[in-house]
Amino acid sequence: MDSFCFSPSDFVYITLNPHFLLLLFIQLLIRVLFRLSLVAMSSNGSSISEKPKGVESDSSPGPIKPIGTPHVSSNHSIGDLHSKRDKGEASVTSGLTKLSGKTAISSGVLIGVPMSKNPNGKNPYRAIIHSTKAGVSSGVRGKSAVSSRVRGKAIVSAEVVAFKDVKYGPHDGELRFRLIHFWEARNVVSKVLIGLEMLLIDQEETVSQGFIPAGRIDTYLPHMRAGGLYRLNSFFGSHNKNLYRVAEPSFTVTFSSTSVLSDLTDSPVCFLEDRFRIHGYEEFDAACDLRGDLYDYVGHIKLVNGQVLSDSLMLDDAEIASSRRVLLHVQTHDGPVMKLYLWDKAASDFSEKFKASGGTARVVLVTTLNPKRFGGALALSSMTPSRVFLDKDVQTTEEYLTWMNANLSVANRVNADVVTKTETMTIGELLFYIQQEDAKVAWFECIATVADVVHGSSWYYIGCGVCHTKATKGPTTLMCKKCGKPDIVGVPQYLAKISVYDNEDQASFVLLGDAGHELSGRKASELVASYFEANENVEDDHLVPVPQALIDTIGQTRKFIVKVSDHNLTGKTQALTVTKVLTPEDQEAEAQGTLQNGVADGDPSTCAGIVKRAADKVEAEDPKRARCG
């Protein structure tokens, strides 16, 4: 403010002027208030010369300019901190400098850069970058949206974790592994999909089990392939199951909602293609029926569905699809011969590979086998995660093939008593087998005594004269759905229900097709025709009573070949279908003939030939009244 300029002679006049006094008072008051405001600001620790945090103070005073860019760590270089944008927006470059230290930015991990927030609290300028050594790639997250916990924060992979170091609970570390195999896990009873199970191997050659819950399968499965290398950030270590384990670690790697799966490229560490847990006869025998760990088997093939290996051996795809199994007799070196049951996918995989080899494959390796004892004999059964390898598929089979070619005299030595040993079960063992969770459709031998023949229902059905399938009654003719013929000749076939018993238990058997003829000695068509000849006045749909030939079988002890069908496993019926009947003398003679020929064509346990063909014609069911058309 300027000073007052006036002469001494004018002082008295001016000071006596009221207007001058008012102006002087106002100027003094302004100066006092201004000084007081400076004192107040100084007492609060503030200074009008300071600038907002994050902006360097200039040495010379000047006006304060608002900066929209927040404080950024010196580890990152994000363009010019003083660059301007309208409305205070921040300027961000598209690249980040590499972080110092051993760890690098993980593939597929969200990396956010905090920006100024808009009035509603949301940040519209997040930078999401997926970085790998090879370049930019998209990782797979368990959630489609960015979690609020990590929004605006840079997520950097932690130290790589080995499978042996996985414990129970959440993990933020990174796993690196090869995906060996994966398969669906379903409820045994309801068949509802539970999740996706996996077999993984890490850089330390440790094999572990992985699991993806059903709700997250669609997120990860499209990006997965067997044999691929992956890295997984953020996962949960859950307890491994006690029954039917496929790996040794006590904890399973479970994909959580925050898991990030991405490809592992240019890894300096080599990962094994696979790793097997081979067991021999003694180890399987010790673990039999314990439902514990599932181990692998390697050996050479003796028989395929009861047939000796030869260049002319052909596998029937229709038969395999119907029975859902392939039965192998296998042997490791000069050890005991065992039965190896391949079910469902394992059976079809074996068939495809065996045909691709031209029928010359001799060595087989099957993973994750369940050892069972049927009729006192040890047998191996494939499970859902089982895989099949032949001859030169993997190093293990190739090494065994090399040994076999160098020891043909040992490998070709056949213990016929073991190879052709029938699989006999008591009635109690049959009923127990049906109740097992992993029970499959199968055929068994059972020695039992006929207690009674069920009356009051039809003991036969009218079947197609060609395929013996149950005929369908049309308006004026009989039709066969299987043959596709609208007019067929109907032939009576056995479908008789009998009650049997052994030393401890009793059950209901249904004599199917030729099995009734083998038990009674008379064909069903002969017995039905004889009845109608003796009773000309009865109608064609008259219920023919149980013939005396069947009643005479009461008290006889026979060896029955029975089929455990889907109807038994699902609880629709408890009656077991009989597909063949043998006397003990006939069985002994048949076994002797098999030993002499070196071929198990007549081995009932293989269900080859007539046994399976008869079982395929009519499923076991409660006897119903059959009428002639």
C-alpha cells in the first residue's frame, strides 16, 4: 500500500477532515487483519508457499498448479509426471519397466496402476497387463471381474512353490507343472458331475493330484490339454482323499475363485512327461480289497478275451461296446498270471491301440488299478482315471519289450492252470459284489443247488427265430426290432425263474435262452408245442404251466454262469441272469480240452461266444407272461 504524501502546513487541516480519518482507519484495519491471518496460518503448521505432496517445491515462489497424477513409486516409469490433461485426468504410458529382484511378472496376473478416482468412487483408468517372457498372453482367472481386494494394486508372482511344500489352506505362491491327465469325477449313485480331477507333475518330479470344482470347469477346461505346461497363481491346498488315491502327497491342489492359470513358456527346467507307480503281483496281493492307493501295472499279454495272441486275432467292437469290457490275462516276467479287467474307456482305448498295432502288441501298461479278489483269485480292475499304453508308447513299456524280446523262452512259458482258472464266487460273494460302489457289469461262475421253480408266471418268452430277441406283437404279425423285420416266426425261449442256494445263502436266478435247455435237457419250443398238442382247446395266449422237465431239476447242484447286469446294479431287480449251465463233470472235461489246445475259448469267465451272445438277446427282468401272436 502507498504512503501518504502531504506538507506539514497541511497536516492540521487534513487531520481535522472526517473523511480522511475514516479512510485511515480502514487502511489500518486491513493491515491488522492481514497480519492476524498470517499468524493463524503459521500456528497451524501450514505455509502458503507449500505445494501438494508428491510435487517438488520450486525454489522461487509462484502460483500453485493442481496436479491430477498421484504419487508413483520410483520402481515404475509411467510417462511424464507433469504432463497435463483436461479435467485433471492422469497420463499413463502403455509399458512398465521390469521389476528388480528374482521374481518376475507372472503370466496372466492382473497388474493395476492406481489412478485418480471419479466422483462416484470408481477408477475408470485401471491398466490391466498380462506379461510373459514371450510376450503378451491372456491368463485365465477364476472370476470375470477384478476383485476389489486387488484393484489398483500390482500383483507379482511369489516364489515358486513345489508340490511337496503345499499345505492345507490358501496359497498365494506360484505352481509350475505339466498336466499329465485329467478326467471327470462323478457321484457313483446319481452320476452328478462333482468336478475335474487331474494328475500333475512339477519340476522336482513329484506327482500330485489336482481338482477343479464343477462350477469352474468351463473357465479352465477350454485352455487345458494333456501334456501341456502351466503356471498357477493363487490356489487352495485341500486334504487328499483316503480312498482310491492316484498320487502320494497328502494335499490336493484345488483351483479357487482367485486362481490364475496360464501357459508356461520357455521354461529353463525340464518336466517329465509322466511318472508311473509300478506294482507287481505281491504288492497288489497285499493291497487287495483295501480300496487304498491305485497303482500301475506293466507286463506281457497272455490272452485277450480268452483268445491266444496271434496275427489273426480280431476284436469285436460290438461285443466290447455291449459288455463294456476287455479281459486280459497278463504276466510280469515269470510271475503269476493275473486277470486284468479293462472297463469302459480303458477297454475302448485298448481296442483302438491293439488294432492300430495290427494285433501284434504284446506289452501292456495300465495305470490306477484296483486289486480285487474274485473266487479266491487276484484280479486287477481299471478305474475311471486309468490309461492304457502298449509296446513302444512310453519308455516303461519299451524297456519291458526289450526284456521280453531277450527272454522269449521265459515270456512264452504258460502256466495253463492259472491262465484258464475259472472265476468262481459263492452266492454271498455275488450279492456283496453287487453292493460295491465300483461294481461293473460282469459274469461269474457260481455253484448252487436248485431249491424251487417259481410258478404263477410265464417261464418262457416268444423270441425272433433268427436273433432270439424278444418279439413285438403287431396288429396281425410278430415283429423284431433288432432285425427290423415286420413279420417273423416266433420261437419260445426260456425265461424261467428258479430259487437256488449254497452252503450259506440263497438267491433267485433267471434261466435265459439256452441256459434252460442246458439245465432241463429239453428245448422250450418242444415243451410249449407238446403242451398245446395235448391241450388243443386252449387259446394261443394261454399261460403254459411250468413243465415237469424244469420241476425235475429241483435238488440238482450245477455250476451256473451268471451275469451281473445294470438292472442288478441299479436295484431294479435282485434276480441274476443265468446265461449258461454246466455240471461239474462237464466243466472239468471242458477245462482239460482247453489245456490241451492252449486256448481258453471255452473259459466261462471270459464270457466269450455263446455266453455273451445269449446275454445280449434279453436283459434279465422279472418273468412276465408271454403271448403268442
